[in-house]
Amino acid sequence: MTKKYVNGILYSCDECLIDIRHRLKSKVEFPINNFNNEPSDESLDRKLILEMIISKLFYNIDGWLERPKYAKTKIMTDLINHGQFAEGEIESVFKGYEYETTDFSDEFIQEHPEIDSIEIWKRLAMTGMTEEDPNVPTEKKYRFSTYGCDLLVAVGYCKADVETLVCPDCGLEVQNTPENCTLGYERDLVCYKCVNERADEFDTKGLVRKGNPPHHGHWATQEPELVYTGTDYFSILHPSCKKSPRKDGKGVMLVSGVWIDDCGRVTLSLECTFCGARNALKPFTKDGEISLLNESGAVWKRIESRVYELIEGGENERVEFKSSMKWDYKKSTKNKKLGHEVTRTISAFLNSSGGILLIGVGDEGNIMGIEKDFETLKEGKQNTDGFELHINNLVNGDLGKEYRKFVHVSFEMIDGKYICFIEIDKSPEPVLLKYNGKTVFVVRSGNSSQTYDEKEQNKYIKMHWE
């Protein structure tokens, strides 16, 4: 399974495609399910599944745009050899998505050396496409529907445990899937309800997430107005500020933060001083990092990670260190109990005022890294993605899927070693920890996590939530 995350956003996933290719190669039958993920013998469900399979295969063949005939031949050969679908069924799907065009592929031009494509394009450009020209040949290409993650989940072709986030503006639940991720470098999740209903507003795209950066920003439907650009500063106005006291109705954008994003750009966070609308400017950096310079222009020191400050402060009511999640350094072997110690700490922070858990840091603040934990993970998952997936499974199993959205996982390289940085919000309701067949209630007290008995639990809940 191939998944790629940027700032906690899943922007690429090939799990369903890998499963389809495996079934073709192993000649394992494709399940024919309806939208309730129930077995079906309806012809329409069978046709939908076949269309979905062909679409996924077609758009993932290298060079499909310039080799449509080759792509069709390969897919038909693989499906016929698989044996579940008849040749007529497969051909019917291709026929349904076929169209004719003079936008010739490289494959078509190579097969028809007699065609002067340049001359044909010139003629079409001069005369237009209003009438069919018998002297102009056409090529058959295919434009298949694209099938999103929602449908794949509904018919059982996606087994991923998809995280759901809540839009802070409208409350709509948005799945953390590639189809809900913006294109380009931004890679934020998009709330389509807000985009559609508020398309004329300044900054609508993207969900606000914990972490750094918390918000990428988009110049969506309006252009920023650069009212002044000089040698030492610039000034930007918010075009349509609804709370502006100015006669022109424009807001004043001020810098509210700075960071380096995943594409090596120094990003200035901007915020309207009147209405609070946010956006960002992103010039590229030289080396993907920011240096502080002295008066002579030499590097003074580099900005260090927040992790150093947390380690120097030691464990306290809001910070906890764990040397590992699976690898037992004392016994030099795997230890499943360590994972439950992680969820115990997370549950304590959820039930208190929130906090930060650093995995890969010893009790004394020594940086140990999580590379030994990587070695305990399944082959192909021995990386940060596999580590985060294991945390997801622990939280979902010990605490419940509904609490995963309050647990924000990221990774930092410290002294050449990976550290897992987990920021936990306070839960809006009590969280119970399931462990060893028991259900317990854990609260952060000082620099440790304490288990409360039933009387203490009821009193604590009454004081903090009721």
C-alpha cells in the first residue's frame, strides 16, 4: 500500500489500485457489491464495478494519453485472461466512453505516417470545428469517469481507515482522502460546502488543522491588492472586507506568522486586521530553511525546533516523554504493552487540559529516536507513515475512532533521529481507556498519568464537563 501524507493530509493513495492489480495477477475474483457493500447479482452493479476497474487501470497506465490504443489492448488482455468478465462486457465499457478527436496522440501519428498533422491543425485553426470534414481523419480515444474514495469505500474496494475532520466554519465532516485535497503545493483539505456557498469570499478553501503551519491560505477568487512595494517593505489590502471601516471597503493585511512549508518556501501568514480573513504569501527559499543574520550578514544562528525547548523543560503536566512505542530497550525485544502506555498517556491528556507526547525521547531527555520502532513494523511500513498508522490503530482500538481527530501526529528530525511529536487536545467529553479487558479513566496529574476509581471519576467528570 502506498500512501503519502503532507502536514497530516493524505494527498496520494494507491491501495485500491494495488488490490485490483493483485486480483488480476492472482486471478482472484472481484467482489460485485452494491452501494451498501452487499453482494449483488444486478447487472447494473456488475457494470459499475467493471467501469470502476477499467477506469482505475486506464488512468494509471504510463503514457495513457499518448497511447490510448495500447492502454485498451493491455487492459482487455489482462481482464480476459483473468476470466471473470466476458470480452463483450469489456468492449461495451470502452465503447461507452469512446469519442473521436483530431487531437492526435503520438501513437496515432506513428501508425499513420501519411497524415500531415501540422497541416490538419492549421486548417482546423483557420476554419474551426463547426462542420465535419471528410478529409480530416479522427482518432478514437477514451474519457472514463473517475471514481472517488467515497464510492470505493461504499462498494468495499477501499479498506483504509479514513480519518474524518470537522470543518471549523460549517461543521461538515470531511474525509481525509486525496479527492478532498487541493491540487498543487497547498495540500490542504477542502470543505466543499464552504467553497460552494461562500465562493465570493476572500479565503474559503482549506480546513484549519493543528500543527505548523496551521493554515496554508489561498488567493481563491480574489487577487490581493499590493498597494505599496518598496525596497524595505510591502503593503497588501484585503479586496472585499465585510468589516472594514475604510471608505473603499478594503481590509489591511498584516503578517501574523512565518514558517517553512514542505516545498521549501518561506511562508508569510497574513491576517486582515478588521475581519480576521487569513491568507499567505510563499516565496521560495534558497536552502529550505531560514537563517538569522547578524549585522554583517553572516549567519548568527538557525531557528531550532520547538522539541529542544520541550526537552529542556522536562516532563510536566503538559509534556510526557516515551522512549519508544513497540521496542523495549530494557529487554531488547518487541513489547506490545508499550503501545498501550502510549494510549494511556494520550487518554490522560484528553481528559485533562491537553498536552504533548514525544516518542523517541528517554525519561532524562536523551534523544533516542524511533528507528528501533520502525524495525518492528511490517515490511513496507517501516517509516513514519507506518508508525502513524500504528498509532491510529492503537487510538482507535484503546480509545475509539471518534477521538482520533483530537490527536495530531507529526515527525521531526532531531540530531539525525526521528522524533514523533503528538499534540493532544482536551476532549469535549470524558474518554475511557480500554485495556486488558477493563475500562479505566485516566487523568494527568503533575508529570504522571493517574487512574481514578469510580468515585474519583464521577467527581472529576462532574467538575470538568457537567
